[in-house]
Amino acid sequence: DAKGLGRAGYQFYAAQQSERARERVLLEGDLRRAIERGELELHYQPKVDMRTDRVVGAEALLRWHHAERGMVPPDRFIPVAEDTGLIIPIGEWVLRTACTAATHWNRTRRARGQEALKIAVNLSPRQFWSPHFVAMVRAVMHETGCRPEWIELEITESLLIDTRGQVSEILAELSRLGFTLAIDDFGTGYSALGYLTRFPISTLKIDRSFVNEVATHPARASLVRAIVAMGHSLQLELVAEGVETHEQVQVLREMGCQLAQGWLYGRPQARALFEAAHAPAELPVVTESAPSSQTD
Ligand code: C2E
Ligand code: MG
Ligand code: MG
Ligand code: MG
């Protein structure tokens, strides 16, 4: 707050603010060109069943490799993309890229008799309000050959407390198409719990700030235990976000939370790395050939 800073303090504050505004304008221009320049990349963080340690899916997380600035973290550029509406084309690119990967991986896995991976894609509220959102989603599924049951759409609580009636219709339609819906960062939003039964939600992702302290702060643990119990009685799937220690796994498993994402199990990784670990293509058949067979 600028109040009570005094003249010098205020000038510093104002300078800081305009620096921030300038920064945003610069980022916006660059972000517009990021898709066509191929600077965006999706990384995939494994989602693991804590009882079996098996990878059951992944979350797609956006990365921006800026030509001069290097890696710009999503928490810096996603808000800019939302404010400017650029999240609409970027979000479409994210969905198409994730669906292309999911299709490829799940065809490979099917051929090997492995279960399909479910890939989670983050959606921002702004995308929902774009005029042809559901039509865009259907077109991308058609174009990539991806099946809706391979995709989980992550939304935030703020979307659900929006009073515009259309949210409900859009979520119902996505659910009818066969997508599952997850609430991201659960517990940090408005906690108007009524929405859990009003909308076709299947998954709660317990926010990292709760999971962080689940093994060290008894009050935090009680909260998570209550979330898990509520989730179970509503037949929701529970995912713990940001699991970093074995102690957290132990506590979460004991509570009955089944799924986890976090650095303990794997950081978000580039497509090729994730693929090599979880959906490797058949190795090419190596034919024996002596070096001398080269004729020239
Ligand atoms: P999110 O959807 O809640 O994603 C989880 C974040 O937690 C990711 O940060 C992930 O890298 C980080 N994380 C995972 N495990 C751990 C852990 O064990 N410890 C710690 N400290 N962090 C962990 P990231 O990739 O920086 O993304 C930040 C946020 O940006 C995401 O939060 C999401 O809200 C947004 N975002 C990322 N990609 C997209 C996208 O494609 N579209 C939209 N709309 N938002 C996105
Ligand atoms: Mg997410
Ligand atoms: Mg989250
Ligand atoms: Mg988030």
C-alpha cells in the first residue's frame, strides 16, 4: 500500500508499479509471438497411485522458453495471458498438444496391454467464456483421435462460484462427452462446498499448501483428513499435490488418499523423457551388419 510511505517512499512505490506495468506490456507482446515461434512447451508430471507406486497419468504443465529471458515461470505469464485473452489460443494449443501426446502414448500402451494414462489439462476461467469453447474442444478431440476418458480437465473453485449460469451447462456438456473434471488447488478458494454436488466433479486435488505440512502440523493433518473423508463419502477421487517426502506419503495413505503428484515421484518433464519412461515405442529391430558392409 502506498499510504504512509512518505514522498520518497511513494515515488519508489510508483516507480515500482510502472516498472511492473511496463514489464507486463513487454511480456504481452512476446507472448503473442510465443506460439508461432515455438517457444511454448508442455511438460508432464507423473500422477502416481501411492499404494502401488504405479503411474496412472500425468498433469500437463506449460513452459515458456523466452528467447532472451530464458524460462519464464507459468505463475508470471499465465496471469498476463488471462488478462489479455491470449490464454484462449494458448489454451487451445495446450489441449491439442496434450491430446496428441495422450493418443500416441495410449495407443502404444494398448498395444502392450498396459492401462491408459489419464492426462490432466489446466483450464483457466477465461477459456470457458470464449464463445466456442466446447466446439473447440470437440474439434481438437476429433482432429487428434484422442478419447475424452484419457483427459481430465482441471478447473479452479473460482469458476464454480461464478454466478453466470452457463458454467453449469458447459461442465455438464464436458462431462457428457466423457471428460472427467477435477478441482485444482482444492481448499484455497472459496470453499462454497455446495458446488461439489451441483456440478459433475470427479476429482479433488488437495492443494500443496496443505500437503506440505500434513506430516508436521497436526491441525493441517486434521483438515486434510476431513477433506479426504468428505471426498470419499461423495465418491470423489483424491489427489495430493506437491508430495515431497515419504512421511507425507505415509500419512496420506493412512488417511485413505490414493493418488499423488510431487517431486518425490517426479518433476514435470519434457515429452520425450516422460514418454521414454512411461510409453516407450517398440525398440527398432537392430539388424546385424558388419561395419565393412558400408560401400563407398
Ligand atoms: P497447478 O495446476 O496447481 O500445478 C501444480 C504446480 O505445482 C506446478 O507448478 C508444479 O510444477 C508444481 N509442483 C508439483 N509438484 C511439486 C512439489 O513436490 N513441490 C513443489 N514445490 N511444487 C510442485 P508450475 O508448473 O509452475 O505451474 C504453476 C501453475 O500455473 C499451475 O498450478 C497452473 O495453475 C498454471 N498452469 C500451468 N500450466 C498451465 C496451462 O497449460 N494452462 C493454464 N490455464 N494454467 C497453467
Ligand atoms: Mg493443475
Ligand atoms: Mg494445483
Ligand atoms: Mg494452480
